[in-house]
Amino acid sequence: MSSPHPPLFPALAAAPDLPALRFGDRSLTYAELAAAAGSLAKSIGSARRVALWATPTLETAVGVVAALLAGVPVVPLNPKTGERELGHIVTDSAPTVVLAAPGDELPAALGALRRTDITLTGGTDSPAPPHAEPDPQSPALVVYTSGTTGPPKGAVLPRRAIATTLDALEDAWGWTSDDVLVHGLPLFHVHGLILGILGPLRRGGSVRHLGRFSVEGVRHELDHGATMLFGVPTMYHRIAEALPADPALAKALSGARILVSGSAALPVHDHERIAAATGRRVIERYGMTETLMNTSVRADGEPRAGTVGVPLRGVELRLVDEKGAETTDPAEVGEIEVRGPNLFTEYLNRPDATAAAFTADGWFRTGDMAVLDADGYVRIVGRKATDLIKSGGYKIGAGEIENALLEHPGVREAAVTGEPDDDLGERIVAWIVPTDPEQPPTDRELADHVAAQLAPHKRPRTVRHLTELPRNDMGKIMKRSLHA
Ligand code: MCA
Ligand code: AMP
């Protein structure tokens, strides 16, 4: 079947013998990936939407490529998602099939879906992609992301957004088929899955996934041919902490072509410690689930600590004041708005939220506050909503945690805030008024409750007890006075 649109992954057909994916001691060449994903694509071709049990394994990578080849939108699921959150995502996205590695046990919330095992052998028939490349506007992935209140929303990402963002990063980073990426990011978010798996595959290069992040794993892969590292600031913080006692780590990092950080702000202190020990400057890029990548320091540009670089090719970026007018003085703090082919199309089933996210002329409101250096470098200074917490690179809405805490019988009132944390960037703090002050729930009980309902990374790391929450005359909780 011929198609007027170029394929997302030309290397599947063009570079059969080159390595594509490696997870631990299991790997696939492009020909093997084309065969495995191609045959899976045939078996899911009629599905309306598929869910993907996104463990940090080779199967997840094959599953997402198969769905993309089939032109079936795929919803990556965090396998640690708790009952309530998983129930919401499945009801909201209504997949008909769930893709999982053979032997993976799936929770009851997925029981009604047809299960298709992801196998790594493709059978003997044609390894070529079975379907023509779909329309670039058609949905590729639905990725769930937290807001300040309510359950997570599904951002619908079209194929053109993925192609655009990955090609803009090729331009900014000089990313080629010779690059070998190493990372240990989770595979149910944009950073780990789209940049970290689909990125190398679009370039015809390769990726080695660590299964889970470790400083030792990074050192080993950079010592054995890896050229690029992707990580969230927590990972770079752990690298910076390990460097003084680990000269081999410094040597491995100094040999990398490019070290990239994103998902949250990289503290200047960690940036400088890594630069001092390795002679290499970590490059920061700035993105969002809804927009994919917006800006980056360029590989051939000046790596300026504390900035996220300049707008990527094809991305329009401006700062606006509270009234939505473009700031005339770029040195003044304003909200970042972006426009371009890298953007999502909508929040699934949420026309209200979609409409609220865009201006009348199509700019997306990021909620991130920034200033511009005179030469256009973007400096993010904070977020508009204090109720969005970034912990370990994960975006977490205070409201969803408050709702989960309020369901615990030992909690009468609850407020959730983020506090600075050297390792996580921000740590989740729960302020609670116990139902029975004589017998308050333990911190562990509350953390387990949130982990079981929502996800482990949303659990409070600190719990503080109060006799009442500070409220204004309207009864609204005054979060800013909590920390005071
Ligand atoms: C601990 N655990 C629990 C509990 N306590 N499980 C259940 N109940 C509990 N009460 C488990 C955890 O599940 C985990 O299991 C282990 O204990 C340790 O977890 P944790 O303490 O959370 O680990 P951590 O040290 O906090 O993790 C740091 C991290 C992680 C590795 C940096 O935060 C991470 O992977 N962050 C990446 C986030 C990311 O990719 N964001 C991208 C989205 P186990 O050990 O088995 O796992 S942002 C994005 O995509 C945009 C577009 C962008 O710009 O990039
Ligand atoms: P998410 O919705 O999980 O995709 O997270 C997107 C948010 O992460 C953005 O709106 C920013 O607040 C933050 N973010 C991503 N990259 C960076 C970065 N390099 N520096 C500062 N914040 C970042």
C-alpha cells in the first residue's frame, strides 16, 4: 500500500541490521523490531484504541511501535497506578485492547479488555509495516497528565506533533543515527517514551534502557559506547552527589556527546558540580505533555545554566501579562504561551478544559512563568499555579491528593503543598486535621493509601498535623500561610 505521507520510522525498512533497542541483555535490530511490531500491528489493526501496560521493558517499546504502525491510538499506563486512578483512565480513554508482556499480571480494572501479549518474534511473513502511514493529524498517543484539581486529563498527541518535536531536536542537538542513547526513565510519559524511545528510532539510532535508573548503569553504558544521556534533575542530582567519590563516572560523562536534562528545573548547583567534575555542561530543554518540546539549549549554542535555551524550530513562544497581552519588556516575568505543530489537539472528552487551555488565536497557555534574556534564552522562574507540584520530574496536582486523603476515615481536613527538596526538587507535604486527634493515622498509612489509590510517586513524603487549617473569610484554605 503506498501512502502520501512519509513513515514515522524510516529505519524500520532502511536499516535492517542496525541495533535499535536494548534493555539489559535483550535487544532487537531494526529488522527484528519491524517483524515483531509489524505482526503485532496486524493483530490490533481493528482496535479503536489500545492500552499499553508500560513496564520499563523491551515489550513496551515494541507495543508502542506496533500501535503506531497500525495507526491505532495508544494509551500508556503506569503499571504502578493505583485503583482509583487506573479506573478513571480506563473509563475515560475506553480502550478495547490491552497490550502487555506475556506473564504480566493485570489488575481487575483492565479485566474487561481483550488482552494481546507482546511477543518479540514476528513470525515469518512480511516484516514490512502492514499499514500505510496514517494522516499526520490523526492521534498517536493519549498521555495522562495531572491538573491542579480533579483526575488526570488525557492529552491527545497527533502523529505530526511527535514527528515535529523529534525532528526539531535533531536540529537542536545534532542528533543522528550514530547516537546511542542511555536512560532509565519511566515509559508512560513523554520524556521516557516519546523522546527516549521514539526519538532514537526516528533517527535510526539506538537506545539502551537501564530498566531502572542507577548511577552505575549510566556509568557503564557511557563507558561502552553510549553517546547521549537523558534524565530528570533528580537523576542528575544523584550523579552530582556520586561524582566526588567516583572518578570513573566523571570520565564516562566527559566522554558523552551530549547530556540532556528536562521535566523540571535543573538546580544551578548540580549543573555546576557536574561541569566542574566532567568539563561537560548539561543541556536543558523545556517541554510539557501537551506541547512536547518547546525550547532547548542547542548543542552548538552557549549552554547557559539556569535557562532552558531558545525556542525549537517551528515553535512560536511569547510571554504574556495577567491580562493576556504580550509583555513589551521581555525582562519582565510573564506566562509562557506557545504555538506550533508540536502541540496536542485536545484533552480527551474535555472540550471545556481544551478551550480553557488555548487563547482565541491558538496559543497554548503553559502556566509556566518566565523571563527572556536579551538574546532570547528562556529563564523559567516558576509556575502560575502553586497547586501543581513537580516531584522527581513528575507533575502532580495537589487537588487529586487532597481528595484521596479526604477519603481516608482518619482524615477530617487535608491540604497538600510542595516543599523544596534537594533530591526531588519538590516533596509532597500533606497537612491534615485528624478525625480523632488522640489516634491520628500514621504517616505510613496515609502514604500507602495515596499510593494504592493514585500512584506511589504521588504519596506524601511528609505529613504534618494541625488542629485546623488556616482559611480566609470565604472558607478557602490559605496554603501560603501553612508554611509560615
Ligand atoms: C515507596 N514505594 C511504594 C511506597 N513507597 N510503593 C507503594 N506504596 C508505597 N507507600 C516504591 C516506589 O513505587 C518505588 O518502587 C520505590 O518504592 C522507590 O520509589 P520512590 O521513592 O518514588 O523513588 P524515587 O527515589 O522518588 O524516584 C526518583 C526517580 C523517579 C527515579 C527520579 O522520580 C523518576 O523516575 N522520575 C521520572 C519522572 C518522569 O519521567 N517525568 C517525565 C514527565 P520501584 O523502586 O520498584 O520503582 S514530564 C514530561 O514528560 C515532560 C514532557 C518533560 O518535559 O519531560
Ligand atoms: P508534564 O506536564 O508532566 O509534562 O510537565 C510539564 C512541566 O514540567 C512544564 O510545564 C514545566 O513546568 C516543567 N518543566 C519541563 N521541563 C522543564 C525544564 N527544563 N525546566 C523547568 N521546568 C520544566
